[in-house]
Amino acid sequence: MKYIPRWLEKRLAESFKAHPVIVLTGPRQVGKSTLLEHADFLKNWRYLTLDEPDVLEQAKEDPKGLLWDDKPTIIDEAQRCPELLLTVKYLVDKSGRRRNFVLSGSGNISLRQAPRETLAGRARYLHLTGFGFRELHGFTAKGILDQIWAGQKIAATEIKLGADLIQAVWRGSLPGIVLAPNEKTVLERMSGYVDAYIQRDIQDLVKIRHPQNFRRLMETLAQATGWESVQEELSKTCRETRTNISRYMSLLKETNLLYELKGYTTKGERAYKQSKYFWFDSGAACFLAGIRSLSDLKKPNIKGRYFENFILQQILSWASLLMTAPDIHYWKQKADGSEIDFVLYSGGKSVGIEVKSSAQVTFSDTRSMRAFLKSHPEIVNGIIVYAGERVYPVATNIYAVPWTAL
């Protein structure tokens, strides 16, 4: 299979100008190992993976011997031997920060916590998502979100790619699934992915006494994608204690598989604060929710929520390239139910994003966005992502943007 260059490659290369160590995390199967094996600037690096039993054994028994070669080194699946990080720190300091390392692995607790304590001041942390839609189709990283984020005016334009929205949402962003030749292969690979995650990653982290309850929680959260979820209700549905539900949800968030969005509020505002949850991948969300065909996804009250999940993926893919990723919230007014799906905020910059699965956007569709911008003068621009093909201003400071433009 031909390698598709990833947007994060440039950010990864540039990060070595300021840091001798890069920690690359992300969910399983988003393409971390493939990137590290194929990125041009890493071609001459030494590559080690702790998935190989002999390499893992030496990492535990003789870490200095394993890393004796002073060539820049990639250590994949680094979370399997957190103690190796002490040797990395020693070698970086001994070389006067001239030794370079990439540490990569699933975004789990052991990899996220250990380096921060051991490699403080030496490491830059980068996160790889699944494919963004534009990334998958070979477009440059700079796009319309960068223009909106910079407060630039957006020119009206046509974007005709002939892409199938339902197909894109149902497949999601995982390379092995989005590039699968047919629907049967998609289902087979997704089933294996979910099972392997439960059996390998989670069980490596903690002992789960009732895996079936954990699986039921994932399915329930997937069915409630984009809705406010209450742990007490989840506890009843999954027949688990609230303590375990809280613990399981923390694991899902720590492994970057579940994203929690809190309500955006300002002082004195009557808006919801309850959390919403989205999956890292719309394809995984569809599979766990029992949506096993394209026709299932087209049903009323189904497509819109998973389309929102898909758009969140595009936002996360874009945000992973920024020096400082924005906080992502949602906004829902208690008075009249006006709602904005995503509010991005960081360092004084902000933008509201609403998602509609319709093929056109009219002025009446901007009611919630107009109410949001009016009540939040700190936020200047808003966009409505929709299923059409034209970028155009639909109201003052509000633009209609095709989903293929993100």
C-alpha cells in the first residue's frame, strides 16, 4: 500500500529545533508507526520497536546496551518499558542535548505520565489523529480553519470533490479502514480493532473484572454520541457502579478514544455545563453503536450526530498542528435551546462552529449562531459546516463552509 504523507511530519521535523526528544502519541492504528518508518527526514534514523520480544527484553535488562549507537533513534511502543526513559534522559544530558529520540506509542497513561516526569524540559509532545479528510486526499495543511482562526475574510468559492459524505462518516479516519476495498472488509477490520483494544490496551493498563460491562459502556456512549451523558444513567444502563463507570470513562479519555466537551459559559449566563462525549473516530462510533451499513446511517436523527463526530475529527486533526491547541466546548442556551456544536477558544482567539447535514444553508439556519455571537462579543466569527459545495457568507461574520473544505 502506497504511503500517504501525514501533515504532522513537518511539525515533527521542526520540533527538533527546540527539543532533543519528541513524544508522539495517539490511539492505536492511526498510523504512528507507518509515519515513523516512511517520513523522509527519519529515513536514516535507527528504528526500534518494543513489540519485538528481544528488543523489549534488552530494554528492561540492558537499556544502555540497547541504545549504545549514538545515531538518532526511534523507539516505537515505548509505553511497554517506561523505565527505558531514564536511560534516554541520561543519554540526552550526557550528549549535551545532541542525541535525538522519538518515543512513540498508544496514548495511554504509562506513556503520557512517565515522560512528563522524566523528560521535563527535554521533550515536545505531539499527537497524531486519524486521517483528516483533506489530508487523506493530498491537500496542504493550510485550509479554511486557519483563515477563520486568523480572523481573515473568507472568499466565496466552489469546492466540488464529488465526495460521499455518508461513506466518509461511516468509514471514519483509521488508515486501515478508510482505505479498505469494500464494506465487508471495513466491518471485519473494525471488529478486530475494537476487540484488540479491549483485550490488549485496556487490560494492559488495569484489570477489568467485567469486560462485558466495559464493552456495554462503550456501546452506550457511542449510541449517545453528541448528547449530554450522566454517569448515574450510564451506571444503570451498563449495570456497573458509578465508581467503575467513572474509572472506565477516565481510561477512554486517557487513551484518546473518548473526548469530553464541556459547556461554554460566561459569568451570569444561563447555559448548560453538562458534558457531551464524542469518539475519536466516527467509524468506530458507528460500529459500536450498531450502525453496520451505509443505509443505517441515513436514518432520521442518526446521520447528524455522527456527522458532528466526523467534523470534530477534522477539527482535532487541524488542532494537532498548532503550537497551542484550542480548548473545544459546546454551547447550549437554557432559555430557548439555541445550540452551537463546537466553540474553539485559545489565547484570546475563538470561533463558533455549527454542523448541519443539509445540502444548503439559509439565513434562518443562522439563528443559533447569531444568538451565540450576540451574547458573546469576545467571539467574532462563526462557520456553519454543511453538506453542500460552496463557501459563502450567509450572514454578518457567519460563513457556510462545505465539509470537504476542513
